[in-house]
Amino acid sequence: MPFGYASPEQIMRDKADYARKGIARGRSVVVLQYVDGILFVAPNPSRALHKISEIYDRIGFAAVGRYNEFEELRLGGIRYADINGYTYDRSDVTGRGLANLYASNLGRIFTESIKSLEVEVVVAEVGETADGDAIYRLTFDGSVFDEHGFAAMGGQAEAVATRLKERYRESMSLADALEVALTALTEPGGERPPVAQLEVAVLDRNREHRKFLRLTGARLERLLAQTSTPSAPPTPSTDTPLTAAPPTPSTDTPLTAAPPSEGTPPPTAPDGDVDDGSSPL
């Protein structure tokens, strides 16, 4: 056996482990359906590098991992959509066709290249109705998953997906869907990212022509304000008096103790430790 030999199984396993570690270092992205379309939410402190973008009229793109690698995929998808839409018809450009293109490229790079791409991608397409919506999640090796309702990728994807599954419900409003997404992206007991570090976009089926809309600034702040409802102050109970009544002196016991009689020893403290004020409450 030649020196330095490694079996194909070991090579593929090493590539997969390498890609998973790189993807896990990124921040998670959540994609989920709401009553009027599909919502994308991602913590992103950068204002120049986007993790969520538009591909075509009804198709959105989200990715995690190395920016330079998934940016090449995004540009390739735009070229594919433009050429097919111009050559045939705009309705011929679909999310399924784009997902198949990405799957082919990712699978070929994973098997033929020394280094696999450290990316995970979601291609989402909004339909005329909720039944026509589609969410495709693609992994670094070209595998395609047809997600229903929501998808999570990058970072602690399994934990985020579990929290999404617990809170997601069909036909949510946009504000409720945003609340569910932010709750899933926030670790239990942690703080939510500020508005300036959130990247939020939607595919809104009610918009004309281009369905993609990026939510920023005052529009996003108003939407976030709808998700937080202040709690009502506690109402005092009518059964309990607001102030305690003063103690009523007993008629059976005199208000002043009688002086000790002659020959009676002075009173002593009860048995036990003496409280000198140093013990904790």
C-alpha cells in the first residue's frame, strides 16, 4: 500500500467534518412561513455583507458559512435565473430548478475538490397561496431537504430548530412569526440582538411583481414593537384589606406587667443560643 494512502470513505468523512465545523462557527439563520409569505431572520452585525438576498421575482436566498463561497453561489443563481427567464419565460424560473442547480454544483465540488464548500443554503419561493410556498435547504455535500413550515441552519441549528418546532404554528401574522424566529434564535436566558444587528426580509405574496422586501430601520422597529406587549399591573384583591388593622388589646391581660413580688427570682431567658445579630436571615 503506498505511503499516505487514505480510503475514499475516510476522505469523505474528513471533508464532511471539516465543512460542519466551519458552518457551526457561523450564526444561525431562520426561514419560516407566515400568513402572507415567507420570513427570513438572521443575526448579522455587518451592514455591507448580506446573508439574505433576492434571486428572482418570487425567490429568496439565505446562507451561512464562508461569505465568499456562498456569494459565488448567489451570483451563479442570479445568472441562471436571468438567462432562463429571458430565454423562455419568467414563470419558468422556479425555486426547485434553482435548488437542483445548487445541489449539482455543491455535490460536484464535494466529491472532486480537495476542500468542500463551508456553506449551507436555503432557497425559498413564495406562491400565489400558502400551499404553493416552497423552502429548500441544501447542505455542503449537495443534499436537498424539502422543508415544511420552517428551516434553521448554521450555528446551533438543532437547538434552534427544536425551539422553532415548539412555537411554530400555521398562518401566523408577520409580527408573530418574527417573535417566534427571535425566540428560537435566542439562547434560553440570553439577550436578543439589537435591531441594528438584525437582518430581516420577507417574500410577500401580496406585493406586485417583485415579492422580496428587506425590513430595516423604522419599519422593523415598528414590527418589533408589535411583538412585545407590556404586562398589566397586578390588581389588588378585594378580599384582603390594603392596610393591616391595629392590634386590639385583650381584656383578659393587663396592659402593664405586675412588678415581681418579693422573694420571686428575676425572669431568665429561655434555653437556646443567644441571637447576637450575626446569623443570616
